[in-house]
Amino acid sequence: MEEQDRDEIPLLTKEEAIAEVRRWIEVEQVDPEKIFAAFGETTVRYKDLIAHLEQDTPDGSLLLLAISRGRVMKQTRDREMEALLQIIGQPPPPRKASAS
């Protein structure tokens, strides 16, 4: 991401972020004991994310930003991969007949 884009990350709502965490745990089968983030003496596991978001803890605001940024990065990566696959999937240009 470019420097100017970092300030323009669209924040998810608290409800959207909670739904995203539930999807990770229930659909993508992320281990709830896995560490999502660690800063200072604080360690936040996936199972703790929803409580931080629901209770509007100070760490919850940072976690909301991290979840929002992660979604933007995933969407960007998905678009780039789709574009790459379209390029790879194109047939090679026709060869010109060589004059011998």
C-alpha cells in the first residue's frame, strides 16, 4: 500500500468486524487459540477479538483498524491475482511465418 492510502482505509463497523472474526473462526476454521496480535505485554488471541470489539476497549479500536486494513489488503491481493490469471490465461500471439 502506498503511504497516502494508509490514511484512507475504510473502517469496518463494529458489527462488520465481529462478523468477519466469526467467519474466520467458523468458516475458515482458524484456531481460536492462535495469536492474532501481540503488542507490549498484551497478547490477543482470535477467541478474544469479539470481546474486545464488543466492549469498545482501547485495544478494540486498534484491532478494528487491523481487521479493516486486512480486508482491504485481501481485496487488493484478490484483484491482483485475478488480473494475473487473466494475463497468464491468454493464448500466445500468433507466430509470423519465417521467410527462408
